[in-house]
Amino acid sequence: MLKLIQYIKGYVIIKVWGFSPERFMNLCSNHHLFLWDITNHGDHYTMSISLKDFYKLRTITRKTGTRAVIQKRCGLPFFIPKLRRRKFFIIGLLGSILFWMWMSGYIWAIEFQGNYYVSEDELMEFMGGQDIYIGMKQAEVQIEELEKALRRNYDIITWTSARIDGTRMVIQIKENDLQPIPEEEPVREEGVGYDLTAVKDGTVVSIITRMGVPLVTEGSEVKKGDVLVQGSIPIYNDDQTVRNYQYYVADADIYLQCKYEAVEILPIRHEEKLYSGKEKKIPVLDIFGRRVKLGMFRNPYVTYDVIEDVKQVKLLDNYYLPIFYGTIHVREYTVIEKKYSKEEAKTYFYTRINKIMKTLMEKGVQIIEKNVTMKKDIENWYVNIDFDIIEKTGKSVPAPSWVPEITEPASQS
């Protein structure tokens, strides 16, 4: 901060020599003239002093028999006069500042993180349907609505977080390839009870009830949809008949031993690309969405891949510009048909099963027994996955309302 103030006010670097430079510096201190960056060069000293204080040195140099001359002028007071003679430079500088300020109000890059199954092309197409695109104003982006739309549109996406850094939008995604996200709990109304029901078939391993009436115990066999904890608590008359019900939101930790079953399929026949090694390179430049190919190109290949090695220009870590440059690689290949061997199929299924197990464990599911069988037919390899698991269960559903029974009086003959 001190250096900034010194630069704004202006200062000079001076050379001092003569009869007594040391007495010169002492008198400057006594007269409250601040000196800094003092350097002894043997026969003279160099030091910095503010522009205002420099004009007060004449009396001190006379008293000490020294001389002080300016070696260098520094600071804004010396810089501004130079700019006055360079009007076009000032206009260009101000124009550049205004241009970059205007550019910083737009989104010039969209980056996805964490997506594995949903491709970036598919996500970008979806973003276009939500009126989110490269080149739009940052103020028009509704972050929360975009996050909700992604979760609604893709069952496999369980969590999203979007933010804007500089001129870049970063969207973080977490996927779950095992099952769709659970249905949202119903909006709970005042005075209405809610039961906890089983999400799938299984055996109750443990149950800890905090609110409601448990209808099952450890070891109970349940079916999907069975009520596990009742949210309506009966109030009895003296004769043990139900007078009324009090309604609560059932709350419990219920763990169920159940099955996780899945089938993974891998086609035996598949096509592979055999590259010939022939390749053409085309330099490209893309500015504001308009692409220019630098050079002439005629495609001599029948089947080929086009691979873009394009980079976006950025000034800082998060300040991207709508300018791209790079090279397009056109590579020739021929298609050959191959079959997956048993070992190759095992390697593929091993990776898939490990991913499934990792996802289950991340959800807090305990795998107690694994049974995996592999087989094939004429067209496909198959793996049947059969896991015995223990997982938390319980879905909140509205409890049925209680209606008192009305007993009709017996008819008299």
C-alpha cells in the first residue's frame, strides 16, 4: 500500500555526494523528509525521496556541502504527461478496457465435470433446449432452475452444482447408474399421518423407531409396499375400542436384507477401426462461432475420423474468450469385424461389476454375499449379478384416514 501511495504521488531516485552525505541524511530525518532504498556506492549514495520533499533539499545541501541530482523520475505525475502526447494510445487503452469489461458479462465457455454416462454433446444439446448457450449474458442464467432441470431430465444424475467463474460456467455432476433417483417425498399436510413402507421385498434385519407404531420386528418377511411403521397412533376407549387416531410422520431406521439383481450384456461381435497411418492436418481459427480453415484440403479417404485439437484463448484461469485455434486431424481407417474372447469379456464385466459394487457401497449398502454367473449365446455374452445386500429402506406415504364405524340400530318388527 505504501508503494502504491508513493507511485501515485510521484518520487525521484537521487544521487548524493560531497563533503558529508551522512550529515545530509541526518538533517533530512530531522526535517521529517522521508528517504528510502538508501544504497552506499562508496563515493556516493543513491536513495528515493518523494517529489514534494525533493524541492526542500536546497537548504540541507548548502549546510552539508553536498550535491543531489535526479537519476530517475518515477510515478504517476511523470507518466501522465507522456500519455498526453500519445492520444491514440490512450483511446486504444480505454477502448480495450471497455471491450474486456463488456466481454466479461457473457459466458464464453461451458465445462462439465463428473459426467461419465451422459456425454458432453448430449448435455450441450440439453442446455440449448434450456436457452443456455455460449455467448449469453451471465445475468440471464438461472442457476437453480438449471440444476433442477438437469436432475428432472436425467434419472441417472443424482446431484448437480453450477457456478460461473469469470466467463466460464462450470457444471459439476454426480451420476448413479444403478437406479433412478428416489421419488420426492409428498408435500406433508398439517394433521395428516405418514407411514413408512417397504421399497422392495426382503427380511427386516434391524428397526429403530423414533415416531409411529412399528408393525414389523427383526426377522419379519416383508413385501414391497408393506407398511413397516404406522404414522397413525390409535386412541382407545375404556372398552378397548378405537375412539380416534393421532397422526404423526413415521420416522425410523429400518435395514432390510434383500436382493440386488442385474444383467450385463456385451455383444460378441463388434467393429474395430484399423488405422492406415495416413493423416491430413488442417489449421483452423474460430472467432465468435465463425470457423476459418487455413489452407486447401481435399479429402482422399473413403472412411476416416475427424479429430479436433482445438484450444480456447483465455487471459486468466477463468477469463475465456470466444476465440479458438488449433488443428483438425483427418485419419484414414478401415473397419474390421472382431469377436470378444472369453478373457476380454471377463475383463469388461469385471470393470462393470466393480463399478456397481462401488456405487452400492457409496450409498451405504452392505454386500454380504455375491453370486455372479457368465454365459453366452450366438450373439452376446451375459453376466447375471445376484447380490445379497443389507440396505436402509422406508418410503413415506400418506396414512389412510380413519372413519368411525356407524352402527345402525336393529330394526323392530
